[in-house]
Amino acid sequence: MRSDHHSLGVRGSRCFRVFPLFRGSTDLLWLGGYASPAVATWLLCAFVLVSWASCSQAASAPDAFEQANQLYERGRFGEAAAAYETLVRANTTSPALFFNLGNAYFKAGHVGRALVNYRRAEELAPRDPDIRANLQFARNSVPGANLRPVNRWVRWLPRLTLNEATLVTAVALWVWLGLLTLRQLRPATRQPLRALTHLAGLLTLLLVAFAAANWHLRRAVLTAIVVVPEATAHYGPLDESPSAFSVRDGLELEVADTKGDWVQVTDATRRVGWLKREQAALFPVAANPARSR
């Protein structure tokens, strides 16, 4: 495990990019192959104004990100977390943003919220070694038993994002369909391409199963990450229900059911209780949460 100082460093604004609204003047609308000078002038002005507004708004994100990074470097972790959260509320999405937000929360002593954001970063960049290291580092800091280890085959599913798994499956499907079409259009290729077509079909089916399992793991199987210093799990989804057990900040629990503002959870020792939704963040099981101690 890498040291605390190294693994909890922030990432810079190079992870943000500014994309132009149009590729060039050829993207302007032309009517009947030409435009009058007045129309062309109006379109050009509109293009300049919209592009300026778009670039100004996009450029503000790296500036705010760098300001948050500076707060972190000065040791003002709570303020840095608030600054990163402002970017998140503005619909800014980036593995670096969630990674740094997780670091700020961890340094501020909010392990549960750190885990939430490391998990968000991992969903966007599941193979990033720094994100995976920090996620495991934060998990190891949580006292008490965490979730049970998952099957080693399941552990490999989230190495691809849902978009990546879907893209790979789509490519394999189109290759298979292309081979089937070629064999129909050119009968002479049926026998030479028979084995390759069968192999492509089998590979496509396997990738469909992989993509479906990936989706199920990320969207259907839920965990609850405790985000308050301490919470009490009740036997029922009511404040008046007797207390079942207590959980601490950062503990990851299996979600069995939800009802209104309550979540039914199961801990590593198979105890079952109900937590208020505000006390935990729900997440797909995207990695093995076993303790490495």
C-alpha cells in the first residue's frame, strides 16, 4: 500500500478539456447552397456569441477546480470538499474531481463520504490504479468487519465501464452479422467462413452475458455506505422500532430492501436492520470490498 501522502495527492486541471461548440465555419447553416450577407452576418454573430459563452462556462470549471486544489494543498480540507461539491452540483463529472473530493473528505475525517466519491471515480475509471489504491486505503481505515469477499470472477466484471462493455459487445455483434451477411451474399464463402462465423457468434453471446452481468452488478446489486459518524439500525422502518445494532462511518453494508426513507441492510455478521436513507449512500457493488488486513 502506498503512503498516505502519496496516495492522497490531488490531481490537476489537465483532466478538464474545453471542446469547441462547432468544428468550424463550414458547420454554419446554408440555404440552397448559399446565404445572403445579412443571414451570414447574423449566423456568424450568433456563432461567436454562443461559442464565447460556451468556452467561458467550460473554462470556469478548471479555474474552480484549481482553486479547490489550492485549498486542499493548504490543509483546508473541509473548504476544499465544499468547493469540489460545488463543481459536482454544477454537473461537472470527472474521475479526477471525484478522486480529489474523496481525498478531501478522507483528510477531513469523513471516511464514508470519501468512499462514496472514490466509488464514483471508480465507476468512471475502473482501471485507474490510484483510485483503486485510495479506495482500498480508505476501506482499511474503517474499524470492524466489512462486506464479505465476492467471487473472484465477479471481481473482474467492473474492470470495464458499462459504456466500454456495451461498445465491445456491439462491435462483436456487427462483426458476426457482417460474416452472416457475407455468407448469404457470396455462397462460395460459406464453407471457408463457417468456423469463423460460429466463433464470432459464440464470442458475441459471451460478451452479451458479460455486459448483462456488468449491468446487474453495477445497477441491480446495491450496497449502503454509512456517511454519518454513527448510526443505529432498527428492527423496523420506524423511529420507534427497537435498536438492532450500531454502525460507524464508512462501513459498507448489503442492501436487502428499501421502504420510503428507510433502507434495510445486512452487515458482515448477517445482522439485519433498517437505516434512514440520509445516514447512508446507496451504491452498486463495483469491486471487492474485502479488508486487506
